[in-house]
Amino acid sequence: MIDIAAVRENPELVRKMLGDRRSSVDFERLAAVDKDRRSLQVEVDTLRSEKNKDAESYGKLKRAGTADSSEGQDLLAKMKAVDGKLVELESRLKEAVSVFDGLFMQLPNIPHPSVPIGSSEKDNVEVKRSGAPRVFDFKPAAHWDIGETNGVFNLSRASKLAGSRFPLYTDQGARLVRGLINFMLDLHGKKGYTEIWPPVLVNKESMTATGQLPLLESEMFKTQEPDSYYLIPTAEVPLVNIHRNEVIDQSKLPIKYAGYSLSFRREAGSYGKEIRGLIRQHQFDKVELVQFVRPEDSLSALEGLVSDAVCVLEALGLPYRVTALCTADLSFASMKTYDLEVWMPGQDAYVEISSCSSCGDFQARRAGIRFRREPKAKAEFLHTLNGSGVAVGRTVAAILENFQENDGSVRIPEQLQPYFGAPSITRKQ
């Protein structure tokens, strides 16, 4: 969450931010509720203080044996009246706090000044392009046709098992997925990331800390009561929450985690070509990168995070581009984001394969993650960063489309061959 001081001391900044991000939060109502809440809190605190003083005075009278005096009876009557007033005010305060918290938790992060102002993804800015798309001497097929033909996956049988938009990798496809996961984890391990294999079910507190709840609950898969666990939409959730409610010594920063996990999302808003093949699945594999850094290192760490994710695409020889997201396209918790998009010749388009973000202190405030510069220094909120390193299913799709041959086979990138165990995927007979 953002610093409440920003709402109170610089309301115009917050109001502008909400407009730039196309947020639906009613800022005027939020400010009014906050004012009412603070006023009620002052009244309640004043009455409680008054009651305590009267109780102390009455106690003295009681110890002196004069509690039945007119003074004592006046004090009793006054305390009773205050009790009645407190019941009313505390009820109103509880309601005001509930309304305020509900609105405040829906406030998105404040974009960094370097983020392009825009009203849609059309206003995102390309900052880098690498690798020339391959020129084919035949019409390249889409990965959903290549995968089915070569027995890499079988989506119709996956649908029989679970429903639409679930994967079922078979034979060469299963080996390719396993090889890619190990390849990515090994690559990131060499760059100083500690490997984590996190749980895929987390509690409400974890989902709230990283910003999935309450706003994005409709996108999440959830178990039934009484457990109420959530299936993670990304390993970012458990990785960030490893240090929830902790104070970290500055000497341990930066902390860098690379975690593989299954991830689950409803993807309710996607349609058309987006849901074909492996691009938007309800269940998918992903290697996630998370960093904890000092505030002053946040932006340089983001550039480094992008490089760490890009190294996977470069090692595999996949053409890609990097775009800086505009204000309207930022995720809820992001302060600044770069998207990595891989070229898909079968679709004649660049497709997102990673999103790398600095969340500033937004998640750290929600999760209570702080650091201390010196042993006796005041604890400060650190900054969190996250990015896909990268999405496995989309990498499978990119390999199938970019390295397909006219005979139906698919070449395996050289650095991936030891993990896959063969130089190519051959057509299924």
C-alpha cells in the first residue's frame, strides 16, 4: 500500500495518479472517510482519557469511604453517560475504519516519474529490440499446430481431464518443460539467485501482502471453507512473503530468490487468439525472480532484473523486445514495469513472456518488511522487485515457432540440448 501521508499531505498527487492509472477508486470519498475516521478517533481518545481521570477520582473517593457523597454520585453518573457516548462513537469509528481500510487497500501504487503517461497499452514505449526475426522459406505454423502434430502436448485430452485452458505435456513436450525449468534455474543460480521451491497454496495474508487481494480476488482460484487457501498466481507471492513481518539487516541486502512453481489464474478477461495453445492457460509453469533491495537501489536493480530475465531469451537465441509500460498498463502493485516480448513467427507478433517490476515500498508496507541500516537505526521499508525468468509455457511456444523446420521437426537451441537430451523434436509418427 502507499504511504497514508501521501493521501493527506499531497492529495493532488494521489488524485492525478489515480487518473493516470485509470483507477476507479473514489478518492473524494476516501479523503472524506479518512477525515471522519480521524475526527472520531480524537473524540474517542478524549472521552476515554476523561473517563480514566473520573475513574481515578472516584477510586480515591471510594478508598476514602466517601463514594456515596454527591461528588461520588456525580462522577458515577458522568462515567455512565460517557460509557453510553463511547459505545455510540466506537461503533461509528469501527464502521469508518472498515470503510477506509476497504478503500485504501484498493489504492494502486504511485507510478515512478519516469513511467510514460498513457491511457492504454498502445502508449507503452519500446526501449530495446534484439535479434532479427527468422526469414522462413515456408509459411511458419503456430505452436498449437506444431505441438499437437509432434506430440509435444495434447490439449484436447487436457480438456477431458480438467477443462479448457489446461496443459497436458507428453513425451518430448514433458522433457522440454522439465529441461527448460532446470536450464532457467541453473542460469539464474549463476547470477546470484538463491533457488526456492515454494508452496503453491498460500493464506489470505500472503495474497494481501503482495497486492492480489482484495482487488483481484475474482482472478484467483481458492479452496473451500474452512481452509480458504489460495492457489498462487505466481511464485512472487510466496517468495515475497518469506520475509513478511521481518526486519532485515542491511548487510544481507540485496536478497535475490529464483523460484519455480506451478501458477494458477482464471484469466477471465482473455479471449480469441489469446487463449489458443499455451499463451493463456489457467495452469502454467514459471520461474520467478524476486529481489529485496534498499530504496536507493531500486531502479538500478530493476534494470539488472530485466537483464537477468533477458539472458534466458538470449541464451536460447529468441528474438525479443523490451517495452516500458505506461501508467494505465501498470499492474496494481507496480511502481515501474518493463515487459519482455518474444517474437512468435506463427502469429506474426511479439507476445509477452516476462514482466519485470519494481514495486517500490508498496508490498513492503503491506507485508511489514523493513531493513535497518545500522544496529540501532530506525527500521525502514525496503523495496521489492519481481519478474518472470521466464514463463515456461510461452518459452515452449516460442521455441516451437522460431525453430520449426519444413519437415515438421523443431530444432532445440544448442544451450538447451543437454537439458532436453536431443538436438531436435521429431515429428510424431
